[in-house]
Amino acid sequence: MFIATLVIGIILGALLLFSAYGKLTRNAEQVKTITDVGFPPNYIWALALCEIAGALGVLIGLYWYPIGVAAAIGVILYFVFAVAAHLRVREYAVQAAAMMLALGLIYLVLRLLAV
């Protein structure tokens, strides 16, 4: 069970860091999407910081169980609100955020099972 947790944790952590990198480098597509849902562009760095913290928590949580659970819950909440923000403005292209949400849920379940 831990092998599956390890694989999902590494994938989730890498995707979170990749997403944070896009925000910090002001990737035009990400900035447009974020501003379209009504998030202030001056605070995009805060979203990147949340993703970096989530990635570090998920990766550290592979070795220290409570951090992994807390990080997974944080990642899940982050992407629940991301999906909600998209749906609030009737933008239905939520595949990326929904995939990250699903990975967060899978990681949480696996982390809870692989104690």
C-alpha cells in the first residue's frame, strides 16, 4: 500500500510544484484563468505559496504521517475552492483542478490506509 502512496505523493507533489512555478513566472494562460474567476492578480503569489506548501507537506508526509494527512486536507480544500470559483462564474473547464482534487483525495485515503 505504501508504494501506491509514494507514487501518488510524488506525482501530486510534482504537479503542485509545476503549477506553482507557472503562477510565479506569471504564465499567461494561468493568469488569465485566475483573473477570469475573479481572483486579484496581485495575489497570485499567495496561490503559488499555498501550492508549494501543499507539495512540501505531501512529500514530507510520506515520512511523517500527520503532516501528510494535514497537507492532503489542505490540498483538497484548495482545489474544492478552485473548482467552486470556476463554477461560480460559469466556467466549466475544471478538468485540471478536478484532477488535482481527485489526486489529493486519493493521496489522503492511501495515506490513512498506509499508517
